[in-house]
Amino acid sequence: GQLSLDLSAEGRTEHILDFDMTGDIVLNDLSLCDNNGYRLGYIDSIWTDIGRFNLNQNVLDLNRLAISGVRTEYIVNADSTTNFDLFLGHVYHQDTTVFEKVIDTVAAAIEEVQDRKTLVIGIKELQIDKINLEYQDHTLPTPFIYEVSDISIKSNHFTLTGDNAVHLNAKLNNEGRLTMQWQGDVHGLENHDLTLMLSNVKLTDFSPYVEQMFGYPLEDGTLSFRSQNKIVNGNLEGINKLQLASPTVGKKMKQ
């Protein structure tokens, strides 16, 4: 990837962590690879406009955070291994470099600061778009492949210490649609408002699992689902509506 920084910092030399930082951080063409060079994911761009960052006071205010063009896939092979297994494994080096020692020292200092205070994060404008995620399951007789694409997430004045409103849209295997609206506080469940809508979801996309469980393939049908769940002062009120149109099952599969 390519990283560019345009930052300004003002602080005291007596304490390296006591400073105010503002500016832009841009990361383009980021690839995530495992130790064999296999590319697990890709991000076109991450851009953030920092209004104020003070690590000593545990404050991070972002004027804008924009992430665009994320592409990744999760593959379960026939032997139940996945394409992320190597990446998630622990790799240890016998020799610790000077750079690693510096990182450990800074990490310890950050941990000490965060032990004293909770990091207060605020994002005036959060925008995530053009996200494509694909899931493949090859443990089934007929492989299951499903893509959630064109994911977009938007929120204004997002915070970890107060009420938020988040809107999400996505395509489901190119034909279905997912829409979600959420209002609430990430730190508590006392008051939330979540609306979830699925439309034109093809039942045939899930035929590999139905074949595996019941031995019959799905040949036609669509699913629509609308759910609204409100929690007010800890009391849940939910309305859920499920519609199946023209579900059709084929002949029993041969063993």
C-alpha cells in the first residue's frame, strides 16, 4: 500500500504522549497477504481527517473517516481448512529487533494511558462504501458461494459514548437487497431501534445446504423479510414479517 501523512502536532517534550495532533492520513491500494503471498483482501483507500487526537487525554475526534473499495473472500475448503488459516496462525521470531523493542515500549505506554481513561472517539462523518465480501463453502457436495456486494455504511456524528444513527445498504448475490437502519448506544441495550429489510432473496442460492440437510434441491422461490425491533427503557417490542413467494422443491437427490 501507499501511505501519505499531512499532520501537525503541538505538545510538550516532557511527556511524549501529551500532544494534540491534527491533519490527514491517507492509505491507498492496501493488500493483505499471508506468509505465502496469497492475497486475502484489498482496500482501495482509507482517508481520515483528524480534528484532534490527544493520546494523553484519550480523545480522538475525526472530522471524516472514509473507507472505499474493500474486497475479500472467506473460503472453507473440502477438508474444512480456510484461506485465512495461515494468516491467523502465530509466527514467532527467535531474534527480537530494535524496532520491535521500540514498538513494545510505545505499546506499553499507550496501555498505561488507556488504563487510566476510556478512549473517547467521535466521527463527524463516517462513510464506508464499495465493500464486497464473498463466502465459499466447499465442504458440501454442491459448493455454496454467496456474495454480499456494494455494501455502504453511513453515519453522522458517530460516537462510542452516546446515541448513534447508522444506515446500511447491500446487494445479496446481485439480486437480493439488504437495508438496515439502527439507532442506539453501543455501550448499552436500554434503548435501541433496529429496522432490517431483506427483499428479493433467491431461495435457490441456499440450495446446497438444503440438499445436504434434506436431500431435496430448491429450484425456485424468493424471500422477503422485514423486522423492526425497539427497546425502550429495557422493554423490547418487535414486529417481524416473513414472506416466501413460489418456493419450489425438486426431486430427491440420489445418494
